[in-house]
Amino acid sequence: MIKLLIVEDSALMRRHLVTLFEAEGNFRIATCRNGKEALEELKSFEPDVITLDINMPEMDGLTCLSHIMVERPTPVIMVSSLTEKGALATFEALNMGAIDYVAKPGGTISLNIDKVGQEIVAKVRAAARAKLRSVKGLTQRIREANTKAASTRTTRSTTAKTSGKLEMHVVLIGVSTGGPRTLEEILPLLGADYPFPVVVCQHMPPNFTHTFAQRMNDLCALEVVEVTALTPVQPGYIYVARGGGDLVFTRRSSGPMLLPRPESSQHLWHPSVELMVRSALEHYPAEQLIGVMLTGMGYDGADAMTEVRKRGGRCIAESEDSAVVFGMPAELIARGGADVICRSDEVARHLNRWASA
């Protein structure tokens, strides 16, 4: 039995969420209208998981979250609007310790709750099993990364950004639940002279990846961009797949390119890691590919990255002791697709070592 605390100021939304989880049969549910009430329930109800709205009267979600992580750290799923402001608040919540987020359905709630119902239930179940990562020292690490990025950003080399030659290695990263904070541990540790382009498929809704790419660009020495159009693959860049669609490799006379495209109905998660890696195998020899599978639910990309390793490429899987949700990396390991199994804070060391070999 999972004890779930739903914190939501909309009575209609609360009612729909309660109905949704009662239908699952193994949830004990309590509800609150705002952050102030939630902190009272935190002590008496002792929830296993909390869904937390961001915009509420009396005490908003971010303020409430900050108290939760101090008074009784609990897995929290943020419920956020699909706006730039909502995205910014969501990433702030993730840095404060929230496990994941769900985009609040727009329009008529009763008509649109079904569209995200399965996602909400799956994320709450995953959160009940998730590993809470310590936020101790996170602010300092981000500050140090910002300082490093600021000092090296002026050295972002234009000479290295020539053509996307086929001799060039490419790093392919797949990540989902818990990903934004995990990527903040890894990508800033790749210096401005890192020689391989990096392509990231982070499961996210539309509008969120733009804000995420901007945030990472402020932290990283490499230039971080969201791929919104046909884009050449060049060293010196970290490419983020756009949310609400997929990303594939293609080729023009000038060299390899990245092409955003609508969601493929053949794949369950988007942007699809499986599709991205399969397309890379069509345009690069496997020995020039480096796969990195990080925290997340499901098995997206596990088959394709296993194929990369079988054909002579290299793959890293995040280990269970650091993964927020040990789903995607566990699937890669189970298939025999990982050359290296390590904590998230060790991933950059391997990537830097392989680049200098």
C-alpha cells in the first residue's frame, strides 16, 4: 500500500486525481489545498509519495518543497504547467530534491486527465521506489560549475567546430526520471576542449527542453543547444533533443546532421533514445559511438545501445547506488550492453579518459 499525499488547490483536479488513484486499488490517499496544509499532513499522515502543485495560495509548491526536504525528505512529483515559467519553476524544484514532474493537463481537466493519467500513476509508483538523492552541496557544485563555465566560455573554440567528419566519435546519452540533476553532475565536467559532440535524449514534454538547454548552457563550458531544425553535428556542442518529438541522425554532403521529427508511434517514450541511437548506427561505425544510459523508468534505448556494444562501440550504464530510478540502466546491464557500470559522478571521468586515449 502506497501512502499518497495529493497537494492541489483545484478541487476539481483533486477529485480527478483521487478517483484516478483509487481505481488503482493499492493507494491510501490524503489531500491538501495548499503547502501549509501539506506540511501539517506531512507529520500526521507520513506519506510515501507527494504530488505537489506549484501555484497555490497561502504557501506555494516551491516553498512547501523546501520545508519537506528539511523536515521529512519524501519523494515528490511536481505538477507543473506547460509554460516557460512553469518549466523554470520545475527545474528549480528538481534541484531542491523533487524526483520528477508531470505536466498539468490544459483545457477541460475532466477531458484531458486521461491523457496524463497513466503517466501520473507510473511516476508515482516509480517515486515510491526511487532513491532520494542528497541535495547537500548541490548549490555549491552548481556555483562552481557556473564559475568554471564562465571562465572557459570565452575559450569555446571555433577552430574545432569544423565539419562533422565521420571519423569523429559521438556521445549518445539517454535519460529520463531524475535526469536533469544527474546531467548537471556530468556535463559541466566536460571541458571546452572536449573533442566529441554530445547528443542528449531526455524524456521531456514540449517547452521544457528549451528552458533545460538554456539552463545547461549556463553551467557548461561546451555550448548547449536545443535541436529545433536540421543541425550539423560538430565538436564543441551538446545537443538536446526537443521535447514532444524525436531526434534522428541523417546525412548531407557536408556530413552528419541531426534532424528533429514528430513522435514515432512505434516508440513509447519521447524523445526516443532507441530511435536516436538506431539512427546513429546507420551513419557511424559503431566503434565511433559511445552510449551513456542514465536514470529513468522503462527500457528506452537499451536494445540499441546493446547493439552499439556488440558492434564494437562502448557504453556506460549508471549504477544502482546513484540512479534515482534504476530502470533504463538496469535494462542495458541485463542485456549485456554495458562496458562500464558506475555512479553518475564517475561518468564524466570515463568520457574524458576515452576522449584523451
